[in-house]
Amino acid sequence: MKRLRFGRWGSVLADHRHGDEITRRKTESLPPLASFPPNVIALMSGKGLLVFDNEFNFVPMIREYLAQIQAKYCCGKCITGIKGSKIVSVILDKMMQGGSAESDLDVLSRMADILNDAAKCSVCQSAGELLKDGLTFFRDDFLDAVRNGISENSVRYIGNISAPCMNTCPCHINIPGYVEMLQELRYEEALQIIREEMPLPGITGRICPAPCEKACSVANMGDVAIPIKTLKRVAADYEMLHAIEPPFQRVELNGKPIAIVGAGPAGLAAAYYLNRFGHPVTVFEALPIPGGMVGVGIPPYRQPRDVLQKEIVQIQRLGVEFRFKARLGKDFTIQDLFDQGFKSVFLGVGAHKSSALALKEEKQRIKGVFSGGIDFLRDLNLGKKIQVGENAIIAGGGNTAIDCARTCLRMGASQVTVVYRRTEREMPADLEEVEDSREEGIKFLFLTQPVAVLSENGRMTGLRCIRMELGEPDRSGRRRPVPVEGTEFDLAGDTLIPAIGQIADLEWLSGDDNIQFSRKGAIKVDPVTMMTSRPGVFAAGDAVSGPLTVVHGLAGGKRAAHMIHQYVTTGSCKATEQQWMDDLIANIEKDYGVLVTARSPLREGGKVVRNKLDVHDRIGHFLEVDSGFTQKGSFIEASRCLRCFHLILAAVK
């Protein structure tokens, strides 16, 4: 059981080093000790310091903290940060070698105040705050270093930057880093930062739900969040519009051959990173085109096909091979792949099966009743001839439901209605998508549940519904919708598209594949290694987690790629230091995040408005509605970043 020896986390102080507990609490509590691996003996961050080992020495750790800021993270935009952190680093280096004087502690104290009070951003401010902690609570370590120096020991340091936006990004992209590059109009450098953690910036810059923006410190301080998603798109669009070739270097593919099943976000990410590791990668895709649900499940007015194709072509040019119309379970089996010489298999098969409304009429082949929103969008995007009526009804409240509704409008429906069994507040669809659909004339009926399809002569004529009310919360935490007796009513309509959810279609797996499933029908994997119950077979994405987002799929594919690389090169796999550091940061900063102390003026006057097609010009076609920011607009928005990120440093034995 890990024991805390000393902790200062925000306004909380807990000192157990001398037997008697000294604790001062204000409004916060300390992170749970269970989050920390056994070999971590101390942690420094912008929020404070945690010490778990009696033999911990503050001086070498604060020296390493300053050294990493100097080497990697100091922005160089304020003299306080540049010179101040350098002065402190020089003094600490002398101190480690036994060449300093006790008077240097006074200099360090003054420099700590200067860094904390006058540095431009949280990176150097945090160093000042931590230095003050050390001089107050670990002064004996400094005095001992002045007198005797400090010899190097077996402690290692693992550092990573963190920010509220980064912590909520499944891919852990260095968001403040690329936003700062856009501030300086350095688009190619911004893309380089993004691609270190995620290979599809043009796609995610359009359709990511942007959890990072909800965590943005600017928004939490009362202003409008920085449009992080759209700024990512600005960088990607600049590269495409100027026909700039990405600076990808082809590597020698002399590693182990890997098979990827599924060319959706998870499969593409796994292919990309395994290629970077030097492994020959072959992607098997059941559909005739790549992209998974991004390619066939998202309408082009939101996700233009040329953007998707360009980013996939970039992956192909690196040497990744694609084989289309190759369906697992029909054209080949998992064992076939191993027999062909592949040393590992990654399953990124997605969740392509629509959930039904469980109405008896859904099985009666009534004209105008579609099997599901996923099927409707996929068939349409694959070029099948599909007709919708004049009066379309979409059942559901997610992005797929909104996509179906706006698509029906563009296919000629004169009236489109979305019915949802909860309130608007509970809708999982992106707020902006809902607002855009309302602008286009789509109607919404909330607290409404379909109960029967009305028809005459095999054609749909309407939908019988019942009013709902919200009861007690269900397992998801949302209040469960409950039918209100005697409130049935009929809604006229000639088209019904259920869009209430999707699940993985795993009928292609057999008992011989030795792949285990969860109760919900998802593929079971080790949450750390992403390996399935069959050795050498890994999985990620919607088939594992259930339907989430593109960025979740990309993150899962990237993590699996690191694990597969370990597996095929060493015969086993475990969380890398970078991965457990990411997991540690996510755990401790989810509810115990960095204190935002950065001082940056907030821009007045609301957000910069993105360019969108006029509502009357967008309905008759599938051209992209949102064209993003102008260069000036992206500069203004990027300049609002508070640089509230900070270094997190773990001392490891």
C-alpha cells in the first residue's frame, strides 16, 4: 500500500515525514494514491508535489524539472521565463556539484518569486511555485547540497506536459503546442505536432466532438472556449490548399508483417504507427473504400470525401497495403492470416450494425421504413439508389440521427422531424449540429417514443408515438424515460429511419477464432495491452468500446500499435512508460487538475464566427457547409490560448 510522506496539491498541505501529521485543507483534496504505480517515489506538477519515499531528495528533482523546461517547454517569449529559469538551473547545477554558497538560497528564493509572479505562462510559473515549496519544506536538502553536493543516484525521471485540454483528448495531442504554432502562422510545424499523436488532422478537425474545448481554461474562466478542433483543421487545410507534401519519411520495412482488419479510424491509426515502427502492414477492408464509418457513415457536407482520401493516400504512400472487399469470416479467417505469415492481427472492425426500435412493423417490409440510420447512410454513400418521401421521421438523438435528418432534407424531403425519447438536454448529438439542423428547418419532438408504424397497402403513412417523462437515472447516469399512460398520438410521415444506436457485427467470428466477448457483445481485451483472449490478436475501436468517436478509435489504434510492436519484437507486451504516464496524468488530473494561474487578457466580443454556407444555399446539395476560419480569424483565436499547460515529472526507482 502506497503511503504519502508529503503532499502539497493546490491549497492542500499534508506532511507526514516526522510522525505527527500536519494537514491544512481549503477546498481541494489530494489525488488517490491508488493511481500511482509502485515504482513512483515522487511527482512534481503545476498543481504541486507528492512524495512517497523517505529518502527523496528535492534538489535533483527540481533541477531536472527546470532542465526539461529549458530543453523542451520554455516558449522563449518572456525574459522572465528565458533568463529566470536559466539562472535557477545554473545555481542548481553548481549546488549538485558542491560548488555553491548558502547565499545562493536567497537568490533562489528571489527567483522563485519572480518566476511565480512575472513569467508569462504556467510552465515557468509552476517552477517558481515548486521552488518555493522546496525552500520552505525541504530546506535541509538544499543546505546539505551546498555543503556536500549530491551524487547521482538510481532515480530516473519521466516527464510529460499536461493541460486540461490535453487530458481530455483521447490521443493526448499537444494542443497548446500546435495552437502556439498557429499563433505564429507556422502551419507545417503545427501539423507535425498533431501527427505525433494522431495521423488524420483534416478529418478530426471537422468531425471530432472536441472534448478538449469543454475543458478549455479560457471557457472555465468565463470566456468562449478556444476552437481547438477548427484550429487543427486550419493547419490541415493549409497543407492541402497549398499542395504541400507532408514531410513523412518512408522507413525501411524490415520488421514483422502485421495484418489489420478494418480500415476505419482504429485500423488506420494502427497501420500508420506500425509502419513508423518499420513493420510491413496489410489492411483488409470489407467495404470497397477505406475510412470505415468516416468514409460511409458521415455525410460529405460534414466530412468531404476528398479530405478523407488525401489523408488515407498519405498513409498508403508510406508503404501500407490495402485490400478492399475482403471480409473476415467470408473471404478469410484469423487463422488464415497467421498461416499467410502475419505475426500479429489487429481487429478494428467497428460497429456497423444498426440497432432496431423493436417495433413489430420493422420486420414487415413496409415501404418507407429503413432498417437503421447506419445502413441508410452507408448505402447512400456507397452509391446505391435510395429514395425518401416527402415527410421523413428520424428516431434518435445522436449525431447519426442528425446526419440522417439533414441528408433527407438534401434528398428532397419537404419536412423532416426528429423524435427523441428524452429532452434536448440529454441529446448526445453535437450542439452545433442540432443548431445547424434547426436553421435548415428540421423539427424536433422531445420526450417522444415511437410505438407503432402506421401503413396502408404496404406503404408507411405515419408513426404512432407516446409521450414520455423522465424517471430515475439509469446505468448511464441519464434519467430513464418512462411512458405517460394515455398520451399516444399519431404523426404523419412516409419515411422512418431508426437511428437509436449501433453495435458491432461479430457474426463473422467463430469458436475456432478463440476470441471472447463481453456481455454487451463487444470484443474483450486487456485494457492495458489491448490483446484479446487469443495471443497475438489485438483489438480496439468501436468493436471493443461500443460506438464512441473517431478520436477514441484513433487513440485505441495507436495504443494497440505500440503493444503489437512490443509483442512481435519481444514476445510480450506491457504499458510503456509514456503510456502509463499518460494514464497517470489522466487519472490524477481528471478531478485534480492544474490550477490556471496564467495571466493573459481575455478577448472581448465573443467568438470569431466561422464561415458557413447560407442556409438557403446548402440544402440542395452535399457540399461542405462549414469552411472554417480565415487566416486572420485563426490567428485571433489561437492568440487567446492561456498556455496553461505545465510539466509533470515523475521520479521513478
